[in-house]
Amino acid sequence: MNSEKQYIDLYEQCRTMIHEHSSDVMNAVRDEAFERFCKQGFPTKKVERYKYTDMQKLFEPDYGLNLNRLQIPVDPYNAFRCDVPNLSTSLYFVVNDAFFTTTQPKGHLPEGVIIGSLKDFATSEYYNRLAGKAGDAVTDLNTMLAQDGLYVYVPKNVKVDRAIQVINILRSDVDLMVNRRVLIVLEEGAELKMLFCDHAADDRNFLATQVIEAFVGENASLDLYCLEETHHKNVRVSNVYIDQQANSRVNHNVITLHNGVTRNKLDLTFSGEGAECQCYGCVIADKQQHVDNNTLITHKVPHCTSNELYKYVLDDKATAAFAGRVLVEHGAQKTTSQMTNQNLTATKEARMFTQPMLEIYADDVKCAHGSTVGQLNDAALFYMRQRGISLSEAKLLLQNAFINEVIDKMQLEPLRDRLHYLVEKRFRGELNKCTGCKLCK
């Protein structure tokens, strides 16, 4: 109980301040989350879902927190240009953990759609309904300390044609901890595409916790893309909770191109029959970066389909992990599930840990899983070098071809095209900051 003591003391000393700068809905669940956090503390590596990342170590440093909601001196519209521009999206900003008031023109969203500050719009009907049952210490810590975030609501049978792009900017003059919260609610028949782009705008140590709760109603459709381009001093711990009703569709994509330490967790539950999800991930890591993706897909009802494909390319002394579990509960007949994790390690020092798992309690299912860890094909490298292609260029071409299988499955075409370019930049070592970002100079 070493790392967590500072957060326990912080909450006890600053509880009133935290409440004053948030909303009744968010405050109503804080004390309960605090009690759970005090009892369990941060998970150790003996806990199955955290065996590949040392959470105690990540939360040990003494970070500053902006609990008094001091104004951050930044105008993101003038100072920041995302590396994924020109996607014909509706653009919004979250600076640290606060929704930035948008200057989008009136009428750019269909009637009834809400995109705004979580503390202004969140309702107790949905907020913390999934996260509160997770039994996860980092989620409870986020619930204790989060004071604002992003709220997205799409009413019944409304289709949002333009993708919603949210730029998450970490901005501080001192080492900072940020606790970001996102709540997405799609009513029956609603459709939404969302892209989150994570960036660190200052050369400081950042610790960002993020909890996303997504409720996808009957016959609704959600495309959720999370792209990280931060820096080596950034620690990102993101927990995503998704609940799917009957005949709904979810397309979840997580892309890590530049980071320090990243730990992503996805918990997706099928609560209605006929639902399906596609979960894709691609990771490019080098130097001493660490990326850990952990997924749990729970089939509670029959006739649902899940498909997972995660690919990693590791260089230098990078370490990474993928642990995926598909749980098919009693009675969830006619389940179809496929889980695949494929990995390339470019050096002997790079380390990849992979653990695909199936847990099945129904007898009429089609489920499969598999993983591979290997190096670039020597025969292919030799073939290309015989035709005048340099060794470095040959490696780049093979790595690109390997990772592009994931990118090509992404439904948002402008993002897909842009990612092909960004991935090539990353392999060439050029992706250190976003072009045009005045804050990073």
C-alpha cells in the first residue's frame, strides 16, 4: 500500500475541493469508489489482468493535479494542429481533463445530439454504471478524482454522418496527473463514428488515466478509434467499458504510434442477441517503450459475433503484451468468436508477451484463437536485396505490409489513408511530434 497512500491522503484532504468543482452526478459515486480503492489498492503483477505492467511503479511518482480547476493558458484552435487533419470531422478539444468550449457552427450536428462537458450533461442513469461494477482499482481512482470530461449522446434513430474527432491535449508547466472521463450513449438505431487523438503538448512527465463508458442501444452502431501520439515521458492508463444491446455493432480500434508507457484495457459485454464487434489494434514501439493491451469480451447471450486482431512491431528494447480473453457464458449458444495476435520483434532485446484465452460454458459455438511471435522473413529480405533494395528499406516494406492488415480493416476511410502515411513515418523514425504544433517547439 505504498503507491496508493498518497492518493488516499489526497482525497481525504481535498474531498471538498474536488466536489466543489464537479457535479452532483459525478460526486454521488466518489465516496463509494474511494472505499473500494482503500480496500484493494493498486493491483500487483500477481493479479492476472495486470501481470505484464507494474501499476504500483507507474503511480508512485508525485504528480501535480489541477483539482482547483485553474485556467490552462492555451487556445488549442490557434496553437495546435493534429497530425490527422482534413478528415471532414466535427472537431472538439479536451485540454487535460476539461472539455474545451467549441466554436463549431450551429447546426453542424443533427437535432438532439449532445457533445459537451460531462459535468454539465451526465445523468445517474448511465454514469459509472459499467465502470462501477468493474472492480478495477485504476477505474475507482479515476472515479474518485475525475471532475469533468466528455459527454456524447445520440438519440433514437439519429445518424451522425460526420465523424466526431476529439483532440486530447496534455498541457502543463509541471509534471501532471490527469483523470479524464468519457460517457457515450447511443439510443436505439443511432449511429456514430468517434476518433480520439491523444497528444502531449509539453516536455513534462504526464500520467493520464482515462475511463470510457459506451452504451450501444438496440440496432445502434458505434465506431470508436483511439490514436496515441504522445512522447516517451507519458504514462497512459485507459479503461474502456462497452455494453451492446441486441443487433448492435461496435468497431473498436486502438493505435499506438508513439508513447512512453501505455496500458489499455477493453471490457465489452454482449447484453442482447445478434450483436457483433470488431476489435483491432496496432502497436509500433521502439527504444524502451512499453505497450500492454488487455481485452475481455463477454458473450452473455446467444447469436453474437466477436472478432479480434492485434498486431505489434517491436524494435530496440521495447516491451509489450497482449492478453485477450473471450468468455462464453452458459446459454450463449451459436456464439462465433475469433481472436488473433501476431507480432514482429526486430531485435533480440525486444520482448513480447502474448496470452490469448477462451473460457467456454456453452456447447454450440465456433471459437478460435491464436498468436505468433517472430522476426522478419530472411528469405523475403534476401529476395528484395537481390533486386537492389537496401536492407533498411526492405525491412520497412515488410513491416509496413505486416501492420497494414490492421489499418486496412478500419472503416473510416480518410483515417485509414492517413494512418498508412503516419505508420511509414513512424518506421522511418520521423514521428516525434505533430507537424504544426507550436507548443512542442
